[in-house]
Amino acid sequence: MEHAFTPLEPLLPTGNLKFCLVILNQPLDRSFRHLWSKALLRACADGGANRLYDITDGERESFLPEFISGDFDSIRPEVREYYAAKGCELISTPDQNHTDFTKCLQVLQRKIEGKDLQGKHRLHVDTGLEGDWCGLIPVGQPCHRVTTTGLKWNLTNHMLSFGTLVSTSNTYDGSGVVTVETDHPLLWTMAIRN
């Protein structure tokens, strides 16, 4: 079964794509509030909670993530205490072999298990908001068979795995549509035009 969607649809005023939002320890821009309001599930990866806490001063009660995960070496103590007191789930992931982002994605994957994450997907990349680069990153395990169309450097039954091939610096072929067929979950990344 093929799933079709527009990855940047959440940025469009009329978009209704279901998505999850992960906040990293990076500056948040003007899209943050719009994305937050539309996300089905919201999470912070360790120090990302500091960013959320700081940008929502005066309105924090309206911006409570479902969970914060990480080894908690970046989150400030007062931020951790605030979100814990508000009932946000704090999930300790002390494994130093993975980044807090990767560990947050693994937690997120477990929380949305049962969803149809593998198979064939058609991504519409013609909103005018797309930047120059895109990529595919395996989540939690290697993807043994990945085939794409619509990319400058397409994959044909390639294996994507950390330590071998991870497609993080690709771009589009100009067709406006990318297809991805995979046997295991992948994270789609893409730049947003300024």
C-alpha cells in the first residue's frame, strides 16, 4: 500500500498532515508555535527542553511536551523540575552510544508502534517551501531494502545503516514528487527555504 503526503504540509495554513514534533537543543524559529499547535505528539530531546522553556516564558502551561528523553546532561535542573511538576514524562536514556536525538526517536517509535511505518510512500515536495537538501536516516535498526525515485541520487534496494550508508546529503530531481519504499522505518529530513 502506498501512502502519499506533503512533508512540509504542517507549515501550510490549510495543512492537516498528522505528525510528531521533536524539539532539539537548537534555536527555535517562527514556525515553532504553528508546528506545536498542529502536532499530535510533542517531545523534547534533553537540552531541547531548555529551548522550549526559554521561548515560552509567560505561557509555559500551554507548551507542555508529552515526554522529555535523554541522558539529562544538558537540561537545566530548574527546567527538569518544572516539567516533572507539570506531569511531563521524563524518560532517562543513559546510553552514550547514541545521541539524545536518536534515543528520542527510538522512544517516539515505541510510542507510535502499530502505525504503518514501512512500505511505499509518495512525498509531494512542490510547495515552494522546500530547501536544497533532503535525506533518509534509518531509525532504530538498519533498513535492508530502500528504493527511491525523485532524488538526484536515487537508491535501488540499498541498505541504509549507520556505519555503512546513510543518505543525509541528497537533493531533488525537480519532478516535485519523491517516492520511498522501505522495509523498516526511516526518518525523512529536509531543508526549509528561508
